[in-house]
Amino acid sequence: MDLWDEGIFLLVLFLANTIQAVTGFAGTLLAMTPSILLLGPDQAKVILNIMAFLSSLFIVSSSLIYIAWRQLLRIILYMAAGMAIGVYLYQLLPLSFLLPFYGLFVLAVALKGLCTSNELRLSPAAARIILLGAGVMHGLFVSGGALLVIYAVAVFKDKHIFRATVASVWIVLNVPLMFHDYQQGFYDGQTLLLTGLSLIPLVLATYAGTRIHDKINQKIFMNLSYILLLLSGMLLLF
């Protein structure tokens, strides 16, 4: 990879993590496709996982008072159970055909949120299914964030609680992913060097995104969340 590619990657990282700092999610989703094209899948996954972990850590460290701890524990327990199921299914069946249906479901929820003024509501049973599904999709495709955001939009009506609690989830879930990458031998010298360089746009993006988050109102925040869900669904389809 030449200096031009590295520069583009660092710019992508800055833009994606600015969004991550605003909402608490979507940074990895937005950065993954161009990063894979620039770096290759293994290096992209390693660096983006680390950046997502650090970005979430920065968000949470300044937002501890806003974390909904009981909800966080519930999310982690259901998603962890779902992830175990997803990893098991991945070893048995080629389930890539599920992605288009997953994408269509996410698109439908996002369009409903953007086109109607009614708040998204989930029954207790639907909430459990959504969280388990988020874990399963994360175990299968490392892409359960869209379902988690559907749950978060329905449950958290305050932008500070939404952002802090969702970011906390990624801190917990990214640790086993990073450990797995380490076991696979993906932490080579070039990857560690580029990870160090990536800290510069990460810090700048976190600062910029936090300032934006503090200035936007609740309605704009929720609309931005639905727009990112819409983008998530489109990326899952294509």
C-alpha cells in the first residue's frame, strides 16, 4: 500500500469516526468497504476493530452518567447468547443468503422511522427477538449493529443515553474480536504502525463528533440514526 492509499484510509477513518462520535455507532460500518479496498480484509478488520473500541472508550469515559446500566446488561446478555448461536451456525451452514433479508428488514424500519412521526415501539417479545437477532448476525457476519440500533431507537429517547449505552456495547463486544484477530496472527508490524497513525484522525474525529453531538437537538439526532440505519440496510443488500 502506498502513501496515497494510506492518506485516503486515514481520511475515511476521520469521517467515519466523526459519525461514530456523534451517535455511538456506524463508524465501522461506514469505513469497512473502502478500508477493505485500500488495505485488504484482514488488516482493515483489525484496525477498524481497534479504532471502534478506542472511539467507544473515549465516548463512554466522558458519558458514564448517561449509561443505562440495566439496559446495557440486558443487551450484552442477549447479544452474547445470540453471538454464540451465530458462530455455531456459521460453522454448519452457508448463511450468506440471509443478508438480503436482513438488509430489507433494516431498510423497512429506517423508512418507517423517517416517513412517520410515530415513535418506534417494541413489545417485550419483539425486543428480545431483536437483541438475540443482533447477536446472531454479529456472530455470523460481524454486522449486528443495525438490529441493536433498532432496539436502541425504540428504548432510548434521550440522545445522551442512546449514545453512551450503545458505545458501551461495542467496548464489550470488540474485546473478543480483537483477541481472535491476535490469535490469527493479524497483528503484524505494518498493521501496528498504521494503527498508531490512525490514532491521529481518531482523536480529531472524536473531538469533532462530540462537539456536533452536543449541538444537535433530539429530533435531528434520531433522524440521523434512521438515515444511518437506511445506509446500513443498503450496504447489507449490496
